[in-house]
Amino acid sequence: MSPVPLLLGVFLLCSPVRGSDGSVSTAITCFTRGLDLQKETEDVLCPANCPLWQFYVFGDGVYASLSSVCGAAIHRGVINSAGGAVRVQTLPGQENYPAINANGIQSQMLARWASSFSVTRAKNTALEAVGRSISTARPSTGKRPKKPLEKKTGNKDCKADIAFLIDGSYNIGQRRFNLQKNFVGKVAVMLGIGTEGPHVGVIQASEHPKIEFYLKNFTAAKDVLFAIKELGFRGGNSNTDGWPSDDIEEAGIVAREFGVNVFIVSVAKPTAEELGMVQDIAFVDKAVCRNNGFFSYQMPTWFGTTKYVKPLVQKLCSHEQMLCSKTCYNSVNIGFLIDGSSSVGDNNFRLVLEFISNIAKTFEISDIGSKIAVVQFTYDQRTELSFTDYTTKEKVLSAIQNIRYMSGGTATGDAISFTTRNVFGPMKDGPNMNFLVVLTDGQSYDDVRGPAAAAQKAGITVFSVGVAWAPVDDLKDMASEPRESHVFFTREFTGLEQMVPDIIRGICKDFLDSKQ
């Protein structure tokens, strides 16, 4: 009788490692989080060549436990991109984790989290792997022969990460647990799982949640279906999200802060006995993404659930209605208008490209997420990449690094008009919020006030970044209100690096303010 919640989230794997002195350590993936580790103090080994732009790190020095361990270690300077041994110390949760850019990684702000960790150099750095990545799904029984991995891209209309949190308590019982697995398996098959998504993971909850398998364990529907069928009933008290005997309001708040869309699929209604265990009768309204009827789903009985599979899949794949997944990181279009005049010089121009790359890499770029465009200007304008040219972060960052320096004069006003018309124009009816970051190092030969006002009237929030001889009056004339939070200036191009977190924070603040 317990509801089957569905969440969008990410989980990672780890494996055991033994040091040369016989001590057991842990080899982890690039994206293993602090909360994935089990011990209060643990030595881990980070692999080499982790893609820095994919790291999620929250805080500085003391990191929220949902941060990547290896990302935090690189951010802290304990290791570099070559990887290495790290000691992780579990710490209490705290409030106000700061956003600080360090060692190529932009950490992000977080209001609060239940636990934290710190990273230092591990004393024993001579580690060697002795195990493979561990999946918590049950191993094959031998009845199913191994086949070559089929790489299917998946359902292009449903690029989502979906975690099924299923009830494994004594309250539900073995029979209904099997019916629950059957329903989840049918939903997983209909989603159209593939290498590019959607991805599916399963957590079984009773007194303590257990990750049965992770989102990236399987890339074919038949493998997910087999793993679901292999799940064993755990039993235990229903102390999580069934008819919950604990308070899930805070968990719901945290989920919304991180763009997680929580669905509650409830089967039948709670009995009088079950109602006595529920701490808050309105728990569904507090747990789901938004109380508008879209995120809660009622099935009258465990029997005949097949007819409810397709409507649920349609909900899970309705990207435009995923209200809580809309964050500043995945729902903005950021255009960069960069000065290519002769006063910039080739070396400084490379610093400009590094500046815009460091901002871009923070955002979740995809065909349904955030998008990046770049225009270089002198007296003329050249669109280096438009919002629709690339739909992956790797390709966007590569394209930015390949931009060639133009050299010439400075006509910033014409460049703003060009960008508003040709770059943002095709996006005016899209769902994302539009931002323009204008970077210049000198006086414009034309008027900037009129073109900037027209851009803002078209729904574009403008940040102006000045370097060296850029007039403050021009910067203020271009920037959106309040100007004190949309105008930035540095005497040297090397100072651009320090501005990155402030501009990211400004974009996110404007995004959140627009949703109030």
C-alpha cells in the first residue's frame, strides 16, 4: 500500500584498493561523492584525467557531502588532474557553503546540507587497485548468457535521469513488493533506455536506503529489467517515504534546491492503522516538486497497474513541465560578446577565452538545457558559435578554444545590436532566460546606450565587463539594473579569473529573482 516515489538524481561507484603497506584503501571514480563513502576517515585514490568541467563541488575547505570527492581534492589543491591519493574526513553538516573558483574548478553555493567532509593528502600514496567497480545489483544467476554490449542511444524525447525509490519494508510485504517491481520494470522498459538517456537507477528503502543499482550501470532496457527482477525483498520498518513515519519536508526542500523533481506514485489509500504512523498527513504536498497535481499519481490498487504505465512515462518525459529541474545551471542562454580589437592582443585574447570557458563549464549544456553563444567584434562582428551549433559541453568548450583573434577597431554598440538581432533573435520564444556578457577593453566608437536598452527590452539581461581603458560610463550604460551588480572592471586581463564566480552568482541570482 505504500507509494512509489520517483526522483531525478545521480549516484556513483567505488571499488576497494590495497596500499603497499597492506592497508586497505578505496579506488573511486571521478564523480564519487562524499556521501557515497562509508567510513568517517577513508583513504581513496582518484583516477587521472577527470573532466574538470563535470565536477559538482559545493563549498571551500569544508565541502557538502554531495560534492565530488576528487573534484573537492583538486579544488583544494590536494591533488591535480593526474589524480592521486586523498584522505577524506567526515564532518558535520553546516550552512552557507561558499562558491569559490580554485584550481580550475568552480565550486557552487549551497544554503545547507546534512553532512560535510574535508580532504587532505593521504599518508600512503603507493596504492594499487585490487578490485573492480562494485554494483549493488545482484549478480547473474548463470541462467542468462553474456552478450556483447548493445549501444543504443535511447529515447531522444526523454533525456532524463530517473531514480525509483521503492518500498522494501515489512509494511508492503513480499507479494506487493513483487507487484511493485513489475510496475517499475514496465515503466523502465517504456522509457526507452539508452547510452544517451534516459537512465534509470533503483533505491530500496526501509529503515535504511540501499542503492540497488546506479543510473549509469545499464544502458539497455533488457538489462535494467533483469536487474529489477533480481532485486531481493529486504524488510524492515517503513521509516522513509512509504506512508512515512519520519519528517520528509526538509528532504523535499533540499531536492527542490538541487533541481530534483520528486514524483509520488501512491497505490491505494492508507488504512487507519497506517495513518497512525504518518507524521504529517500532507506529506505528499511537501515532498513533491510542486503541489499542482502533476507530480503526484494515484493508483487505486496494485492489480491492473499496466494501464497507468504510459501516462506516468509521459509525465516523466515532459521536460517543459519539470519545474523543479529548472535551475540557473540548466535553463539559461548565455551570449558572450568579446572585444577582438587590436588593443587586446593575442595573449590577452587567450585569457578572455579562458574567462568565458570557465563561466560556460559551470552550466549544464544540452539540447534541452543551457546554451552558449559567442560573438567577436571589432568594427565588424563575427558569430563564433550560435546557441544551436553545439549541444554538449565538450563541443562548446572546444569551439571556444578554437576562436581566432580578429584585431581591429571597437564598435561595441553595433555589436550589441548584431547579437540581439542575429544570436538572441531566434531564441526569443524559447523557455530559457537570456543573458549577455559584454567584455571590452576600451572606448567604443559608437553609441552603446541605445543598443543596450533595446537588448534589455528584448528580454536580455546584460552584464558588462571592462578591462584596462574601458570607460566606466560605457559599462554602466550597457548594464542591466541594478548596475552595481551587473558592472565589473579590472585593470589587467589576468584579473578576469577572479570575476568568474561573481558573474555566475549574478546570473543565478537574476534567474531566481525572475522566478519569484
